Amino acid sequence: MILGWAKNLNTTPDYILYDISYENVIIYTRATPQYDDEKDTWDEKLDANNPDNFNNDSDEEEFI
């Protein structure tokens, strides 16, 4: 388990064992992407890299 965390965080096992608390290791491993995080269903409306998603004029605020 320690070797998996060290590989995932790109550190040494000694650093995991002696310098990081267990709570921080859990937080770090939850924040890093996992290999099985990819989902088959992707909503193109959520893609921030697509500039066409920002051209909808009906979503803009009206200033009076």
C-alpha cells in the first residue's frame, strides 16, 4: 500500500512513511487522478476548452 501511494504521488516510500501524516496521504491520493477515473459519458457542454460553449448569449446577465 505504501509503495502504491509513493508511486501515485511520485515520491519515495520513506517520505510517505516518515514525513506525511496518514490523513494527508489520504487527501493527496483522493486529489490525484486515478487510472479508472475516465468515464465513457462525457458532456460536451462542460468542456471549458471549447470556445463555442461560451457563445450562448441567453446566459449572459442583463445590466440596467
